[in-house]
Amino acid sequence: MPDTASATKWTVDQPPSDRLVAGWTGGLYESAIRPFTARVEGRIAPRHHLLMATLKGGAARHSFTTDGGFRFEGRDAPGMISFLPAGCERRLELEKVCWEWGAIAIDPDLAPLRLDGVGPFASADDPFLFGLVRQMHLLATQDGALDETYCDAMSLALGQYLVSRGKVVAHVRPRHGSPTLTARQVRQTFDRIEAMLSGAIRIRDLSEPLGLSEGHFHRAFRASTGRTPLEEISERRVERAASLLSQTGLSVTEVALEVGLSGPSQLARLFRGAKGASPSAWRRNLSR
């Protein structure tokens, strides 16, 4: 059984309640409930690799930065997941938060796969990782313990997914002589776009963490993925908007602001180009 007290060091000014911990030889599952709190500040310093998910509720604003410069700022809601490698500290701020979260912690010394190359990331659209946390949560809360064989299998699946996730790049043949990004740089850029989607995204925000000039980054991104950074950002804004339109009761104006756009007219223009219909018409068609 792992030392559950030291798997992750949580330092927050207002600790959550109803903490649950269920462990196995290679890691542990942890969850907690936080009643409405106006503001929370703190740090997370994991000794284990840590996959976290918002199971219920959320936060009006969730902002964090990690060692290495990865940052996220936006609204938090059920389905939001994030990954923090062992030894990578996160500084966080939450506003108007009321949620239930779950976390899978994997001992790096016992992990079936080496995850040294997997960096921190956050995503509001990764059903596999969210489903994994939710399933482990159900088992831990129903039984009060976790089956060793099941957890070993899930740890292997999680590790393989995280490793392969960093290698997913559009299959585009780079132009001869054009600068390109590595698979890891592309994945890191995708993660940064996802994390910053609720606000303005500048090319500099994407190029500086890679140590590249804006011009070099723009050319390399296009050569590596077959699209410009703006095209990638716009497509992700539309897909995030479609998810909000189908799963929430937010107005079109509210959805536009949630995905970092200036208003409903800008969302409508992008949405028609990608979906062939306005956001309102697209939402109405879902119920037919």
C-alpha cells in the first residue's frame, strides 16, 4: 500500500471536506468535496503522477501555472481534466468554486510505463481520461477499496494513452526545407491552446514556451499540421462552443464569451463556416 499522506502535498488556504483515499500497490485514488467557497489559493506538489478531474460542479474561474511555464485560465466544469507529472508543482487560484473532484495518482517508481516525457496539460474534452477517473471514483465509493488487478490494468491503459497522446500529429508531409515542430512540441501547443481557449490567444503565447520566434513558430506549425495556428484555434473554439450548446443552457452570447470570442456575431461566422448553420439553428436541430 502506498504512503497516501505523501503521494501529493496539497497546500490550500481552505482545505476541502469529505476526503476519500483508496490505494493499491502502484498508486491511489483520491477525491474530495468542496462546498461553495468564494476564493481559494494554494499549491499542489505531487510525488506521484497525478491525473485530476472535475466530477461535479466547478468554478467560475480556475487559474494555475506549473513548473515549466504551463498555464491555464478559464471556467471549470464537469469533464475538465488535467495532468501533473511527479515533482511538478502547480500554483492555483479558484473563484466561486463548488465541486467534487477525483484524482488518480500513479507511483512513478512502479508505473508500468515511463512517463518522463509527458508534460502537464489540461483539457475540457478528453472523454477517455475523464471516464477513467469517473469509473475509479464509482468503484472506490461503492466498495470503499480498489481491486489490485483492476488498478494495475487501468494504470497501464492510462500510461499508454498519455504516451501516445504526445505523439498524435496530423499526418502532413512537411514541405521540403520548411521548419517543423516535433511531435511533442505540437502536442504541447495543442495543450496550450486548449488551456487558453476561454481568452485571447496570441502567437507569442504559443511560440515563447518553445523558445521560437513568432514567425518561425507560425511556419513550423503550418508545415507540421497543415493548418495555421489561427485555423487550429478557431476550430477548437467552434468544437468547444458546440459542446456547450448541446450540454448546457447557456445563451449563444454566453457561449461565445466562454470560448474566447468577442460576441455572438463572431461565433456565428465561425460556426456557419464549420457547421453550415448558425449556433441557434444548430442547437434547435439537436432536439428534432
